[in-house]
Amino acid sequence: MYAALNILGLPCFHSFSLFSRTQHCSTWSAALDAKFFNRGQKFTKTEWDQLLSDYAAITDVPATVFAEELVSAYPEAKVILMERDIDSWFTSFDNAIIKPIWNWTTQLIGSVDPWYVGPLKNMHMRWVRGWMDSHSEDEMRRKAKAHYREHYALVRRIAPKEKLLEYKMGSG
């Protein structure tokens, strides 16, 4: 979806974007702290506009963690919900997210590097602990599929029907 939206001329936020903009990790961390840990002010449209000003679309974490806030801040926005086979999604999520986040080298480098890996690791650990309520690799794995289902149910509930486009991968 990220590639498709960019090809269509809609600059799209994805967590990959943070690799070239690690300075945004502190802002995402502040949003996560306010939402999940009652530290700081919850973001308003003003803060979302500042953080997302370079983008016309968003995908992936940490942005998806704020589905309710973003649908409320941008009621005119269209929502594309792309559903995958849950087992296929889980394999991808495990390999691309769970394993790297909990990898001991990522944890070690993240704790001694305050410039690049550290901000990325710290921001990701906030949504893992806050949004997924997970405090270990095994716990994150155990909760992942249920969390996936809950997130999709939430988006279906909060997105205005006339703004919601659902697509199931493999349906043509």
C-alpha cells in the first residue's frame, strides 16, 4: 500500500520513513506517552498537522496506533483497510517487527546509541508496551493475532462507511 500510494503521487508515511527522519521519533514518542502512559498532552489536529505535514497518507505503526485520533482529526479523509490472511500477516509481522524489536543486539545498541537506533527502539517499544500491552517477545507473539482482529474491528467501527474502502488481499 505504501508503494502504491506513493506511485499515485500521495506521499505516504510508513515506519520506514523514520529511518531517514529519526528526529520525528521524539514526537511520536510524545504522542504515545500521552495516549498510553498519561504523560503529556494528547495530540490535537494542530500537532498531527505538524507531524504529518509532509504526507498525504499514512500506513503502518506508529500511525495506525492512533486510528481513533486521526479519524477524528481528519473526518474528510478516506480510510483504506487492507486485510491479509492472518497467518501470512503474522509471519510477516513476526519477521519484520517482533524479532528485530526484541533482538538482543537491537536492545543493546538502542540503549547506547542516543542518535539513531536508540530513538527508533524507544519509540517502537512505547507502542509495543502501550498499544499491544506486551512486555516480552513471547507475549507479543501470543497477543498479535487477537490484536490484529481488534484493530480491524475498531477501524470498521470508527471510520465513516462512506469513507471506508476495504480490500482483502488476494480477492482480485
